[in-house]
Amino acid sequence: ILREQLDAGRDVTMLTNFASDTFREAQELYPFLKASRGVTVSGDIRIIKPDPAIYAHHTQAFGLDPKFTLFIDDSEKNVVSARDFGWQAIRFEDAEQLREDLAKYCLAT
């Protein structure tokens, strides 16, 4: 689904609670983790989701408009925190559900 969004020309950034070294290793194993416009790694900035400061940092770092930012995460507390910050947010449960939710935002591919 990530690749489909990228192939459709959508602006995709990532926000992760990975440790710095672990994320770099994951990028080597899974090259699609390098495909987005950029990534905020909590281990790099020493802030973790669901702390609102991480959403503020990511917004500033990538010049995002919170009301036009759609966040997808498998943790309900992270989704709630992102919504509280002003982002749109979807809780990921499985691929089928994510496709249905993306269609509600006219982002189906």
C-alpha cells in the first residue's frame, strides 16, 4: 500500500519509534523504507510517540499542514495523540481495512 501511494505521486513521510541504529539496519533489509520523502526516527530526536512534541517536530521538519496530514499507526494511543495534535489519523488493523479507510480520504489506488 505504501508503494502504491508513492507510485500515485502522493507525498509520503514516515514517523517511527525505532532506535537510530535499528532503523538504519531495517532500511538496508527493506529498501522501501528509503522511498518516502523523509523520516523522523524517534531514536534520532529522543522523542517518542505518543508525545505531542514528536508530531510538532515532524510537522516542522517536513513543512506539513496538520489539517491535511494523514497519519497511519497500529497503536490507538498514537492515533489519538496525532488527532489531538490536529492531524487526520487512521488506526492500522490490516491491509483490507486500511484500503477502505484510505478510500474515505479519496486516497484509494
